[in-house]
Amino acid sequence: MPRDLAWRIAEYVSSIDYKDLSGEAVEEAKKRILDSIAVSLGALDAFPYRAARRLASRVAPRSRGSSVWWEGIASSPEMATFANGVGVRYLDFNDTYLSKEAMHPSDMIPAVAAVLEDLGGGGKELILGIVAAYEIATRLGDAFSVRGVGVDHVAYIAIGAAAGASKAMGLPVEKIYHAINLAVNESVSLRQTRSGELSMWKGMTAANSAKKGVFAALLASEGVTGPSPVFEGEYGFFNVISKQPFDLEFGGKGSENILRTLIKNWPVEYHAMSAVEACLKLRPLVSPEEIEEIEVETFTVSYRIIVKDPEKWDPKTRETADHSLPYIVARTLLDGYMWVDSFSEEKILGEDVRKLMKRMKIKVSEEFDKLYPEAVPNRVRIRTKDGRTFEETVIYPKGHYKNPLSREEVLNKALRLAGARYEDRVREIAKKVWSIDAISDIEELSSLLTLT
């Protein structure tokens, strides 16, 4: 019997049971299910999401099939995972995990849901598969930062999705092992996705990785084996990617890593979240036309991801703008809010935001580096033309696990994304999600994810 890391992952995934989950983990999983559905509804008209749904509609399911959200059709589990995953991710408004490697774990929720719907599984199985997926992907993120070697964080999404899908399918440990082997081998995605001027693929690559994880689990379910030892082998992950071995410790009841994930209160890259909150506190005190200079203090990881590239100071696409701390700060101060419409082409290319960004300086704080990743601190200091100074510092923005969103606040976010037209439908969906653990077939939920 192998004792490599992939086997240890498979053993954990095989052994975890619903009764092993804490009540807090179940509650947070429910919040993230609703949040993921809501942000996909908010992204409904985005071109990449429409394109993904069109592609999925061309693929007929082999069996029951998996719903393509908001289309009223079924596709294969893999293509439904991709289409729904693009919706969850595209607005950059889904949850986040911060560690050595940051990621968006709810990218994996469509994978678990698609597999379960195809099989006819229930709500408890959905929650269990989600918690397992979160645990694997985030523990990998705790162990090693792949972005440091030019690999995108979605490598871990592929592996976590394979774990969650395997759990949803009830695979035995040997088949889970090979699902992990296959997913790890196919997981590598270049970090160029998030470098320079960002393309549409920034909001789609995680969905593609989740699709890879589902496909790996489906192959393993049919008896297909994967390369092993995929971590320890001569050309495995440790020798090619990490250049060092590592092990994983999984959380027990009450210490599941889903409890340390963060729900976004604003549609921006998470390292900018506290900057938005600081700007919203400052905006009633000073008007944009009074501003002479803006100074932002942040931390090194934030600077590297959302500040240092020249494109972050001259964004031309939505994908770059929501990963631009200069733009996010300037736009929030100009408008007094930050929302999905803050990234319209008119606003991104506006002369007003360009002028304000030219008055901005951003530097790294050693003090803030010591707080990250447990906190995401940003300080915004404004000097006015008449010499007054205003300053706000935010350490734990609303939605951080140390300052969490309540059920009501998650629902309010969902309702705002839905707008008046779909308010009643979202309330119906929320009611179903809060009781998802009592549902024997998650088609009861997916049947609500239509626009009719």
C-alpha cells in the first residue's frame, strides 16, 4: 500500500464523514453556496460567462446531466463545472483564502455540485464534498506558494476539485488516489494569467482547473490510473515545482480550513478589500476635488500582485482594474462606493480616475508585512490642497473570518447582485440553501437556478 502524499490525501478524503464536520463548517459552507450562486447571477451578462454557457449548451449529458445555471439546460458534469465556475469567478467577487498561496476556494463549488447533481446526491453530500475540497486545496496553499515559481494558484483548485468530486461520487480510497494523481499531473497553469494586462482568461482559468479535477475523478471512477508517485517522483511536483518536499496536516472538527476563508464584501482582489473600507470611511470627510495627494501603505504580497506592474497604473480592462490597487482606491474615493458597475469601460478609462491615480503613492509597510496573511491591512492617507490630513487604517475588513458576514449580510449581498427583477428568486434560493442539509436530491436547488 503506497504511503506517498497523494495516498495520504486520498485516505483523508475517503475517511471524512458528515458527522465529523463542525456546525460552524456546515454553516460557512451554506453561506458560500449562496454567495457563489449570487455572484454568478451578477455576472450573467459578462461576455466570457455567456461564452462558457454557450459552449456547455452544445454538450449533451451522458446520464442525468448537470445544470448549466440560469440556462435551464443540462450538460456534462465537466462542462457544467466550467460554465458555472466562470460565473462564480468572473466578477472577482467570490470567497478567498490567504496563506503562502492565496486562492478562491469557492471556484470548486460548481465541481462538487455538478457531479452530485448528475448522480442524484443530496445536500449533506454537497456540504461534505465542499469541505473536503476546501481542506485539500487550502492545506496545499499553506504548504507551498506556487506563484513564486511562475505557476498559478489554480493548480490547487484542480487538485481540490478532484478531491471534492471524488468524495461526492463516493469513490474508494484507491480510486481517489488515482484521481489525485491525475489532477496533480494536469494541474499546472502559468502565472502569466495574472501578470501585466489581464485578459478574460483571468476569470476563467480556475473554472478550467476545476473541470480538470472533475475529469480526473470521472476517469478514476472508471478505473483509469494516474502517474505516481506524483508528488515524490523523479519528475513529480516536489522535484519540478516546489523543489522541496512537504506534508499536509488536515483539520479536525472545529478546525476545518473553510472556517478561515473570507467572503468578499466588494468586487475587488482581496488584498485591496481593506483599502476600499478605508476609502469609504474617508469619503464623507473629504471630496475628490479637495485632494492634493493620496498615500497608501500596504504589504509586500499586495504590492506584487496589485501594484507593481505598469498596467496596474493604467488599466484598460475590467480584469486589470479589479486587480489594480491604484484604480480601486481612486474609484472608491471618486464615487463613494465600490460595486460591479465600478468596472464599466467608461469608469475604467475615465479622465477623473486617471488624474486621481497620478496623485497617488503606494509603499510597502514592514509593520503590515508582519500582520499578513492573518490580516490584510491597508492605510489610506489623504492630504488636501489646503493642508489638512485625513487617515484611515483597516486591518480586518468586513467579510474576513475575524469580522465575518452574517447570513443576513450574505443574503443582502445576493439581493443587491440580483436586483429587483430576481429578488424573489434569490430569496427562494436562499431558503433552500439554508436547509440544504435536509435535501435528498440537490436538483431541488439547481431547479431554482433558472431565470424563468
